[in-house]
Amino acid sequence: MAGRVKMEKLLLRNVDKENSHTIDVYLKNGGYQSLRKALKEMSPEDVVEEVKLSGLRGRGGAGFPTGLKWEFAAADVKEPKFFVCNADEGEPCTFKDRVIFEKDPHALIEGMLIGAYATGCRYGYIYLRGEYPIGRKILERAIGEAYEKGFLGENILGTDFSFDLYVHSGAGAYICGEETALIESLEGKRGEPRIKPPFPVNAGYLWKPTVVNNVETLANIPLIIERGGKWYSGIGSPDCPGPKLYPVSGKVKRPGVYELPMGTPLSEIIYEHAGGIVQDRKLKAVFPGGASSSVLTADEIDVPMDFPSLAKAGTMLGSGAIMVLDETDCIVRAALRLIEFFRHESCGKCTPCREGTDWLVRLVRRIEEGEGSEEDLDVILSVSETMENSFCGLGMAAHNPVASSVRKFREEFLTHIELGRCPYRRG
Amino acid sequence: MTLTEFREEVRKLKESNKYPELKSYLLPALWMAEKNFPAITHDVMRVVSEELSVPLVEVEEVARFYAMFHTEKKGKFVIRVCTNLSCMLRGGEEVLSELCRLLNVKPGETTPDGLFTVEEYECMGLCDGAPAVTVNEDRYTNVRLEELPEILRKYGWKG
Amino acid sequence: MESFKVVIDGKECEAYPGETVLEVAERNGITIPVFCYHRELRPEGACRVCLVEVEGAPRLVTACTLKAMPDMVVKTNTERVRRARAGVIELILNNHTLECPICDKSGECELQMTGFRHGPKKSRYKEPRREKDIVIQGPLIEIDNDRCILCRRCIRMCGENMGNRVLGILNRGYRAYISPFNGDFMESGCEHCGSCVDVCPVGSLLDRAFKYKDRPWRMDKTWTTCLFCGSGCKVEIDSYHGKVKRAVGRIGINDGHNRGYLCVRGKWGWDVIYSDKRLKEPLLRVDGELRRILLEEALKVLKEKIEGRKINLFLESSLTNEELEKIAAVFGTENATSDSLGFYNFLKGFEKVKGTRETDKFSSIYDADAVVVIGDFIEEINPVVSMLLRLAVLQKGKRLLRVGVFPSKKLDSVAFSKLLVDQTEIIDTLKHVILGMIDTSYSSGNRKIDTFIKSLRGKKVSFVVAGTVFFSPEAEEIGKTVAYLSDRVVGGKVVAVPPKANSLKVVNLFRLKHPEELDGDVNVVVNGELERDFPGVELPKAEFTVLFTPFYTPDVSGADLVIPVEVWLEKNGTVDGVDGKLEVKTVLEKEFSLLEVLSQLPVRNTGAESKEAEVERVNEPGQRLLEREKGELLLTVLSNRTGWNSVSYYSKNVAGVAGERVLLLNPEDAPDSEMVKLKVGNGELLISFRKDSSIPKGHAVLRVERFTRDVSEFLRGQFPNLSGIRCQIAEA
């Protein structure tokens, strides 16, 4: 398996360098050469083809083929078009994008420039989550540098291509990671998802064609242009290739972001890269793809970390954020905390998400506090089923951590109910 | 900042030509208010509404939608303690209760001297440094309970 | 349009491109439950109760947002669908306050009906009910957020359909609730059209005038036509034991041309019938004083006084056809004037060019591609007409073009093109358009006009003339110009929106004169108020003055005989409205009836009175008449929406949201003082003003809630003009 091969650092190639966020360091390490190549040697169609060839799939969570998205946007004739980077990294336990734009912001800017060139976009926005003020300063500084060096603005590198880029700060709303909600927020509205279709590529910001790509996705672009889509498609899992950033947190010895080929087994990431479980305790459960993924038990962690494999295992890759619980952690408590998060972040537009998250919080809290009954578990599963019919992905997935915990750790829920208290409660 | 100065700042913001239509300046304008006023009051919203030609209620809708905007008076320093899963597993809740004990407030409350507002907050993307705390724009990771007084003193805590 | 087949629940249904599955199902008699969907609103897809199963789709889909596609196979009643639906309804009901016994909506509540039919059989909810306890009270509307199901119909109605965006949603998730800015309807600029209340599926948005007043299932429901203006809106009047409880539009169900949309007057002005200013008995002047008399006595006096005398007839134009015909029979048609004189002038001009004064029904605009709207302040005078024009763009994709003087909040945001010009240039501007329609190579030298012309070419065009046009000194000339223009476009239908409910009948039945030309012996004023309907006009010297009026108007003190009559809510009959013959119906008892009184009067020999003199035909557009000298402004005196037809004066409901009396001036025309002295001819008015940059330079708008004596005197000699009046302002 390709995943076993020790891989050179690609996405994180610059992050350990001193002052990696400055344009000088970036240029010294071959930065903006891909942009030069794209602009001078390739037509926009060539760029789209190269990205399609690479097989790159969006790293935001849905895994949509990036080349295809660009092709749709390029085909739309409405003007102006907008290129938006989704840097609203709000999924709990996800901090991979932060590493890129804080440590290597020019890779992101270069990726956006190439994407904008390929799709014919004139203006760009980086929708940055409000909780990243440091990232904002770094990005604004980097954008300033890029303007100074002529990588942004009018007639970039002496070509006809012009592109202006701005940072737009969110203000604390997880839902804005959903691309249409992000666009609404960019338009100065409540971040609530829109009906799809039409999709943003045809009717996005101000109902103009808008490409929305995740930070990590865009950081791949300079690599693909530099070394070719064919090379890229050889990394990792064949049907969703490339390097992948896996943020690991929770009860591991070395929490952090690990760059590994797509499809690296979950167990390898936890035990080899993240150093195993703290105090060498037993692993209890893993949320393998962020807070909205279904939980995996200790028996299920040999799964390759890619879109199809995790889907087959009944969960999802999502943002690739791995959250590890050990034997001393209460799964009911964990599920409660996650569903509380989704209740807080539900925009309130649709019934299943708005009401379902609240009901689940109340049900799980009652169980955690020892006031639950066995029928509550059936109600939880039934409410989860209703939530599948939510308006957007937030509601469709919000119940996953709770429902999967009930399914896989039913005994532990029953123990709470029988004891009338949480067996893990300290004190 | 006075409301008149704020209005001037919003006008400058509009001149930046960052967005092709006025309404898109709403979040930046509210950010400016968030940073310069103890609260985004209805008076502030009225200014934003006039300057950006956005109906009043749409300004209030947006100000009340986003978790980082305060429409009620906040302290000079907003301390956000993450208690989402990764931080919870590593003691985030204990950090929160210790902070509340030190400052003698409940989560969401502001100290009587108007210096600190303590908020239980959702994930801030600092999970590799759990438990994490931010004070306005400064961030603190791998926070231990015993270092909390020291952190607070940096911001003028006299306790 | 090419139709195609869709299979819903095994039934082959015909569908058209762009239609949603829900619309196709509805048309084919297949019921899919809905909450957030409303046929007058843009689909939201938020409540998730209209979920259906689509062959080939892994998830259930909301029928309200799903576009029908050829050969789509849809199932609306499978076990999976029923379970999902019940699940959603269960979620809505969990925290819904169960106060049906005291809720005004009970009995016509969509949640009640859909809940019973499609909801879960029993509740599994063990948690304490979540209470928001946020009740927002406006003057006429109340929002009880614990009853709200957050379907957002109200917000879409208010923000999109009405273009007003008073209501919004505050907070997010399960804590979200509906409110105007700062909980204040008035500051938010609510027009109180009541459409939010109408479309609320539950008892969250309440009509405060109806709160706790009665139950929907036991009231008498009578469809009638609102006669407060010329929009001719069909409205349901609900009463119990002969007492009116509320007016309801029933948006989306109402089959009138207004489709259930109402304005503040139609929705809340019904309580004029209970006004404490209602006249309860006839009055006769005896020895200089008015004394109460019996109706029989009044009739006797009336017969005596009018016998053999020539009548000066002052007609207000909200009367029914039957009443007007009777009036014509007993008082004659030749020596009459009316508040519709300006409208009459417009049609006279129109007739001179067209050879007929017949204009088209409002619904004819839906056959056109482009609708040219000529006139200003339609949203004040005929509010619902302005809403319908806006919706013609939003819902039916019509191209709306405006010719006028002042910006319009309702229409400009949806207008394809607009020519807002100085009031003196209206006719010349229209003439450019005429030339552009005749000669495809014509250039006016003005890019805006040329663009306007271009957007009409090859399009089927209808014209809507409304608002202040009929109160302009140029009304007749504009009539000629519009008639001439309409003959030079494809389609060319012309809708003249009457200012008052039955202006059309009045101008067709009576040969209207200017009040100064009246030469009779006895004044008869029917339904009118001089200051309001004939500002600046004094009753001619006469032997005797008779007043037919529902209210104690200021004119009562000058009358010799006053006979009470009913208001329109107490009438049966018809009117010739903007969309054809409209029915006026009631179940209310009344003490006095104009028609009955008139029936007891002798019919005059009307045979001598010719129906209509031949008008001289012309074959050219009208001529510009308006001029303005340096230092002069063109004044428009405008009744506020609430004050039109004195509704806010007699209706307590509407009085609560009445507008202000203020002069609006362009900042550049405004003096430094706080007050100004406004001069028109010999008239003067001292008034406070506000700078308003939406008022074009060289124009002034005097907004009044009521035409009081000072305003009327100030306008001496101007009748029938209320717009385009040359005036001067001086600091005061």
C-alpha cells in the first residue's frame, strides 16, 4: 500500500523553516514558481486539466473533485467571478488549515492565484474564522507582500491576468464552513445555508460564479502544477490521492498535525505518528473525521484514512481530524459535549437540526446525569433518523457522534441508566 | 470611540472598495464596533444601517447571529475557555471553573470592575495545545491551573 | 411552454419547466403537508415537512424546492415518508406551547391541522417545555415567540414580497426568535399591511385588534370589496352576531385580483364603523341650530327643499354603483362635481386621442412582458396596487419600468429601468419614448431615456397610470400622451388605477364640472368631506345644504340638513373597480341606508340630460403645461397611507399607527430655519420640515395625515390639483 511508504513533506515542507510565513523564505524555496509556470506556460484549460488529472478531492469534508469544480466555474460566462478560500476551520479538533496559513500563507495565496487564473476569477476572498486573529494578521501581511512583489493586483507577472485578494473575517459561526452559508456571511448576512441548486460555481457570492475551496485543498495546487497531476495521483489511495493533513488531538502523547499519504491507516497515525495513548492507557474510541463523524471502537482502527474506506466503515473522513478517547473517558460525556456544540452552532433555519440538536442534548444530558431510561436510547436513534433530513450537512451529520455512540457503546449508556450516575465522574 | 468617529470609520471602510456592494461591509463594520465599543448597541446598529443602506433589523440579525459579537456589555478583556471535546479531555472544564473561582463570576459574566468577561467557548482550533484559552487576541495553550493567576495578572488582575 | 410528464404516487401528472414537485402535486390534487412553503412566497425548504421520496435519490427531498424533471417518479405517501414527516412534526410540537384553547389561531391553525393529520400519535418528549417567553407587541401586531415554528413566512413576506424587511430573526439555533429591530415595529418602518399576520401558519403573529375577541369557527365570513381606495381589494370580513371582529385577506386563497394582499386601511380600518364620530341620527337646522329629528321628518324636509330646485352635487367616489345610479336619478348628472375630477380629466384626455375612455382591467398587465408605471406615491394612495406591481416582477418575471418624479421604495428596487425626471418634464419624457417607439433609430440625446426605449422594443407593453398623476394640472395632457403612446407599442393596454373605490363609475355616470361652475340652488354633499375631498373649495352660496354622511364631519356645522348613511362595511352592491365589476357584501344590520333614503325621493326626468357630449378628437400627444420660475418649487400634497380617506381619523386601530404631518425638502432647497412658511398663490402655511435627499431638487412634498382646515385654506383655488403646485418657501 502506498500509505506505508515514508513520504517527504509536501504540504508542510516549509512550516519548520524560520520565518516561513514571509515571502522571502517562500521565494527562496521555490515559491511562486508554479504560478509563473501556470501563467506563462499553461492556458487556464491546461491548469484545469492538470488538476483533474491529479485526482485532487476537496479537503474541506465533502471530497468533491477540485478539477471538476473548476471546470464548472470556468464554463460559466457570468462576470465577475469570485474565488473564495474557505478558511472557516470550525470543526472541533481541526487545526490543520491554521498551520498552513500561519506558517505558509504564501502557499495558500499561490494556490488561490492559480485557481483564479484557471477559472477566470477576478476577485478573491479568504473567509477566515473569527477565532484566528493571529492568522488574520499573518495573512494580511502576506497579501501585502504579494501585492508588493506583483503577484497580486493588475497584470500579474506581466500577463493579462489580474487578481485582487482580501481577508474577510467571520465572527464565530461554525455553519459558515458550509459553502453557501459562507457566501451568505460574506454578503453581510446571517450565515445560513442556501437552497442548492444553484451551486456556488454558478450562483455564489452576489449570485455570481464563485469557487469555494478549502485551505488545504488550495495548498496542494502549487505542488500539482510544479510536479504534475500524474505524479500527484500516485500518492496515497488511488481514488482520492495526495498528501493529507491529519490533525490529531485528545488522549495521544503527541497531539499535532501529521502529513501523511491519503489512506494511511488510523492505527498507524495514532500509535506511530502521534506516539500512542497517554500513559499507555487503552484506547477506547476515536472520532476519525472531526466532531460530526461517527465514532470508531478500538477494534475498528485499522481502517485506511480516506473518503471511501471510512464511508465503508460507517463513518467519514470529513476534515480528517482524529480525536482519541482513552479508557478513562466517558463516551456519554463526550457525545454530550459534541451535541452541545452542534446545538450551539445550528443556525436554526431547518426544524430537524434546530430542534433535533436540542432534544438530543436534553436526552443525553439526562442519561449522563443518571436520569435516563432505556427507551431514551431508542428515542435518540429515532431523532437521529429525523435529523438525516436536515437542510444542510451540519444537521445531517450532527447526530452522528451521539447515534454512533449509542450504537457502539450501548452498554456504557445502560450502565449510566442503571447506576443512576456517570461511572467516570471524578469526586 | 464616539458614534461620530465610528461613522467616519465606517465611511473609510466603504472607501476601501473591498467589496462590490455595500452590504458586504456589514461584518467588517460590526467587527470595528466589537473592537471599539463595550457592546454593539442599537445606536451602533443604527449607524451601520444608515451607512450601509441595510435595513435595521438585518444589522441586528447579523450582530446577534455570530458568537464573537457582543450585543451586551463585555469586559475589557474577553477570556474564552475552550471546553469542546479535545480541551475537555485535557482539563478545559477545570480551567473554566478555576478561572470563574478566581474572578468570582459565572461563565458569561463580567467582573464588576469591567475588566474581564469569562466565556465558555467552542473549539478555537488550538486542540494540539489543549486545554486552550484566549484573552482577546492572545492565546494560551496547554494551560495549567496554577498558571492562571499569572496570566490574569498580565491583564491587570489584582487578585 | 413545452410540458412533460412526472409520476407522483403512480399518477401521471403534467408539469411545466421551472415548476416544483409540490406545485405539480398541488395542481393534480395530491396533498403534501407544508409549513414554510406558501404559494405567494419564495420556497425556503426549511421546515422539512414536505419531504418526498424520489426514485433514484438516496435521501428524502423537500417537494417545495425540488424542480420537477421529465420522467421523475415521486412518492409522497410511503412508510418512509410518513415516518420522516411525523418525526419533523414531533420536533415542532415538542416545545410548542399548548395553549390552543386561548389561541386566536385555533380552528384555522395549520399546525393543528397538519399535526392531527400527519403528526405522531403520541409524544415521546419527557423534557420540560422550552420557553422563550419573548412577546413583542407593536401597535397592531403582536409576536408570541413561544407559538412560533420559525417557518419564516413572515420574514419573506415582509422583506421580499413587501420590500420592507421589518421582521427579522434574532439569535440562532433553538434560541432564534422573530422580531423587528429592537422590538420596535414603528422604528423599523412597518407599513402594517398585515401580510405577516395573514401568512403565519400558527398563532404567533397576531392581529392585536382581534386578540381574544372571537373564535374563527363561529364567525360569519363575508367576502366583500374594500372601498377605502381604488385598489378594489377583495377582503373577508368576519363578524359575530352582527359585530365585525376582523378583516382577513387570506393571501393565496383569496381569488380577488389582490390575491389577499391588503394594506393597513383594508386590514385594520374596519373599525371606522364603530367610530365615536359616527352620526347616529338626522339633524336639521332650526333657528340656526342643529336639532335631532326623525328620519321621516328629514325626508319630508329634503323632498320639500329639492323639489324643482337645481342641485349642486358634491360626490365622494367611494359609493356603490347602485347608490350612484340612484343619485343620478334623483339629483341629476349634469351639475355635479367630485373628488374624481382629476381622474376624469385624465380620462377626458385619453378619450380625445383614443375615442374611448375605456381602460383595461388590472389583470391585463399579466399578459404583457413589460409594464410601464406612470405616477408617484402609488404605495401611499393605492398600496396594494404597488405591492401587486412589485410581485409582478418577483413572481411573474415582468419587466417593470417607471416614469415619475419621486423614488419609490417598493418599486425602484425591482424596476428594470426608471426615468425619474423633473415634474415639468414628464410629458416631454413620454414624448421621447413615443418617438423612440415610432422610429427605431431615434436618439433622444439622453442615455437613460434611450435605454428605457430599448428595453420596451419588441416587448408586449402595458401601462399602469396611478397615484399623483390624477392630481396634476397636467392630468388631461398626460391622458392624451399615454393614449398616444399606447397606440405605438405592441399590446398597449392601459390600466388607470382609480384613486377612489368607484371613481370609474362616477366619471362615467356624471358630467363632472369644476365646483366653481356649479350653478344650482341646493347643495347636496354625498359621503364627502369638503376639506379632504375638495381642499380649498367652498360650498357655493345656496338656499339649502344637505349632507349625507356616516360621520360627524367638519361640514356638519355648516349644513342645514344632515342625514346619516352607512359605511361600506354595511353595504351590499357593486363597484366598477380597477379589475372590473367588484362585489360589495355584508351581513351587518344598519340603521340608515343611503339607498333607502334615495328610493323615497322622486326620480327626476333625466331624459333631457344627454349621456355624454361628443368629445373633440385630437391626434397628438399632450402638451407640457407645468412651468416653474426661479425660486419656485413644485409641491405635492400627499395624504399619508393611513390618512387616505380619513381612515386614521375614524379608525382607532389605524390611528395608532398614523403618519405625521411634515414637509419634505431636498437638502439643497431647505432653509436653515426649523420651520418654513409655504406659499401657494394667496395661501400660506407655517410648517416644520425635514431634509430628505430622496426628494428631487425643485420639488417639495407636504405629507398630511388629514386635510385640516389650514391645509385646505392654504390650497384655495388649486382644486383638483394636489401635485405640481407652484409654491415658494421662506424661512420662518
